[in-house]
Amino acid sequence: MDKKNLRLLYTAKREKLSPEEIIEDSISIANKLLQLPIWTKNNFHLYLSISEKKEIDTSFILSILQGKDKNVILSKMTASNSLQHFLLTDNTFLKKNKWNVPEPVGGIEIATATIDVVFVPLLAFDTLGNRVGYGKGYYDKFLAECKPDCIKIGLSFFDVSENITDILPTDISLDYCVTPAKTYQF
């Protein structure tokens, strides 16, 4: 199936999720992450959830990262359709942008090359580790700038979908995708 139709299908599936299902599944995903071989790494890039889009609640992952004393890096969208990265500290002020994405207003900027693990938002993914996001290309551009051994982990409420038919050369595939039921490795 192509990305456009997968976006429609999985957006509709998300809309049917209750607040209780979102919380329960988000906790399950966070707990499954504890089983991945990533915990010797230090610099973790995390996206903050857009609750209006019924995204996975990443606050549970944030709690794990902070409990393990990891560096948490958040992004801010730029006018040039790229992401600027900042270290999350006690002084970090967050503000929602025009798409309701919580972003750091400023702080300690972090170079992309220092990021070890990226938790990647998505709507759907396939058996090859390809993903469908919202279609703006922010994460593909960002992931292409990451170091080669950076671990890319998709987070999904739903199991693997049929293969995505319109993959582009600029699309960056995942290393893992974690769902409430299963962890996929690519």
C-alpha cells in the first residue's frame, strides 16, 4: 500500500483508541524498550507526544531515560524544514508549535553526530523497517544526518503493515520497531 493510503488508514485507527488504551499501550511499549540492547548508550533523542494526534505517550520513556541518568535530547522544527536539537535540562522551557508539537524554546544545542539512539514517531511501518510518518520529511532528513551506528527505534500502537510501495531513496529505515505486542528487528 502507498504512504498516502497508509496515513489515512492508520490515522483512522488511532482515532478509535481510547485514552485508557493509549496509556496502557504506551506503558507496554516503554517496558518493552527495557529489553533492547541500547542501555549502554548515553545520548537519546526523544520526541514529545502530540496528544491531539493520539500519539504514543512518550512520558513513560522519558521517565525511564531520566531514571537511568541518560542525556535526553529534544528537537525544535526550523524554518528550513529541519530539526534543531537541544539537551533536556531542569531549565528547559517547552512550548507547543503551530502543529501542537511540544518543543524546547532554547537551551544547550546538541550536534546530531553525538546522538546514539533515536525514538522515531510514525503512523505505520512494514516488514523491511520502512516507516510512514506525517509526510513532511523532518525525520528522514534528521536520520540521514545521524552517525551510521545510530540506533533508530520506531514506536507504534499497531503491528506491522503490508509493505510500503512508494519508498524513496531519501527514506531512512528503522533498526527496531516496538509495539505493545511485539518488538521487530530489521
